Amino acid sequence: MTETYSLTIYDETPLSTETFEALPENITTESAENGERILVHDDSPDDIRLEVFVPEGTAYTLRKEV
């Protein structure tokens, strides 16, 4: 069952927020050069629906909406 999530990237204040629906197992985070990469895919890992790069030193929250 899909859940609704929000991804917010911060500087001193929220810079951007993306709201999306996904299965929990279809959301991955991984270390990338100079930051972190967040991927949301559909049925297969090659079917990327959302890809976000968060630069090193930038805060973000990824939370399930209730």
C-alpha cells in the first residue's frame, strides 16, 4: 500500500518541499560525492520517479504524512 511522504530541504529555512506517494521499500537514500542522493522508484529500480541530490552540509527531512 502506498503512503504519502514529504521531502523538505533546508538552508536556514525550508528551501523546497516535495510531496509524493510511494511504497516504503521504493525509497532509497545513498551517499554520493559531496552529498546524499534520494531516489523514489516505481516497480523496478530503473524506473526512477523522483531523484534528489542534497549537497553536503544541507539538512533535509523525509517523513511519512499521517
